[in-house]
Amino acid sequence: MTIQILLADDHPASLAGASMILNNAARGRLHVAACVDGTDALLLALQQRPFDLVVTDFFMPGGGRPMAWS
């Protein structure tokens, strides 16, 4: 079983670091999708696939708060 994770952060270094840590630790058991703003993350969450976990920056362009409440 693959765990689906959505990461959203407007700081590219934070996003890349979190993605790398998760992918390296999971050894293929995770699929990590990454977005740089709340609007893209929300669209991806609603359109593409069900995610088991969403990790979002609460204060970013496009807003992390709308994702938290969706």
C-alpha cells in the first residue's frame, strides 16, 4: 500500500527538503506530491487523487487556511 501525501509550502527549500526526507525514509511506500501555493494544492487535492495526509504552510500565497478547512 502506498501512502499518498500532499505537501504545500511557498518556500522552495522547505518543500524540497521535506519531500526528500519523506521519499528517502519511505523506501517507495510513499507518493509525495508538492505544490508551491495553496491554490494549486487545493486544486490538486480536489481533482487528482485522495491524499492520506496533507501538510501545508498555514500562511502562504493562495492560503493554507482554505485547505485546512476543506
